[in-house]
Amino acid sequence: MQLQLTIIISYYKAPDNLKLILLALNEQSSNDFEVIISEDDHNEETKAFVELSRPFYRYPIHHIFQERDDGFRKNIMLNRSLLLCKTALVAFIDGDCIPHRNFVSAYIKNTKDGCFLSGRSVMLGENISATIKKNKAIPKLSFISLLLSDSKKIKEAIYWPFLSLSIKNRGLVGRNWGIKKKYLMEVNGFDEDYVYAGVGEDVDIEWRLLAYGLKRVPIKNKAIVYHIYHPRTYSQTDIKKNYDLLHEKRITRHVKCLNGIEKIGKL
């Protein structure tokens, strides 16, 4: 069977979350995909888990990691993952996001030329997140069950693969989006100048893709992820540094970034 989609999971020091994500991917309605665990760290526990458990999943799993933890280097790992990707389509999620069972099929059906897809996420509450991780199992995360929990953005949990339930076309969120790989290669992938969390892996790539001529297409209520609760880990100072850098880059109009994937390919 020829694979159609690569799911790149940006991962950092959360093995319990990763196990839940891989479990959810094992229950997908479509099996035409591979997974790349893009680890911005070097963690022997994760490495051992992936090696031992790989045969128990119904899809190919690739695991790449840093030689050492040098801080936020997510964009470097995303570029390395793109070079490893074997399919024409690619979707991105974070290592704290559990995909809905029709996540894969939604991206395969809706990814087209001239656009990139922007999904949303349900924000699971602290209590329900703790229960899911304690039980090491994924319950049926229906709209009704979430309504009775401590979760937020519950409307995002309504699965409706037909017409859009919203006329809003909100910006790209790095934990749930997809595109044809060729477009990322044409803008030189992710800009590796961003070394702080919060902007570079989504806001920067979004403005460059739009400036390149692509359209942002919402895939809300079609491709759903459930974001596992955790305390915020990045500071307002880091976000400001990123936005200052983003402002400079928009002025220079380097739609094809200068410090991107081509450099890796030449190493």
C-alpha cells in the first residue's frame, strides 16, 4: 500500500503523552500514513520505548532526535523531519495533542494544490487530562462528555466532515495543520533563526506561505486534536523576542527564508 500522509509529531520530554498519541493513531479510520517523532531532545527512555513498541503499531514509525538538548530547536527538527518524509502530504501535531480517529482521513481528503490546511484543538482540562494519563487509555472524547468536563473550546470537538460550521478563517496553529510537502520545500522549510517557543514554527511559516501565494483553508471540526493540559512553559520575554524577529523578517520579505532546509540538505 502506498502511503499518502506523513504525521510529524513535535515532541519534548513527555513519554506518557506520546504513548496516548500513538495509541490514538493506531485507531485511525485510515491507515495510509506514516509517523515521524521529531524529538527536540535526546531521551533514552523515549528511544527505548519506540524501539520496543514499534512492532505493535499498524503504521511505520520513524524517530529522530537531537544529540543533546540545546534548548528550543523545534524548527531544526521539523526541517530534518521533512527530509525524512516519504509522502506528498504532511500534517503537523505537537506531542501533547491526541488526534481524533478521523484525523488522517480529514487531511488526506482535504489537502489540495494551492493551499494549506489550518485545524483547531479542544483544550482538555487539568482534571480530565490527569484521568486520561492515569488510566493510560483514551476514552470516547465526545462533545457531551467534554461538556461535562473541565475542558475549554469544546465546540472544536464537534466532528462534522461536510460543510464548515464556522465562517471564521483563523490563523495557523502549529499543533494542527497540514500542507503538500512541495510548498514547504519551495519556501526553504522552517526558519531556524527562531530559537524561542511561541511564534517561529507557525506564525512565521504562515506569513511566508501566504506571501508565496497559497490560501489558508480552515479544517475546523474535520481534523480535530485534543490538547492535553500542561502549565505554560514559555515566557512573554521569549515571545517578544520572536515577534521582534518576525517583524524584521517581514520587512526584508524573505519569503524563502535564508536559514532553512536547503542548508541541511547540503550537509
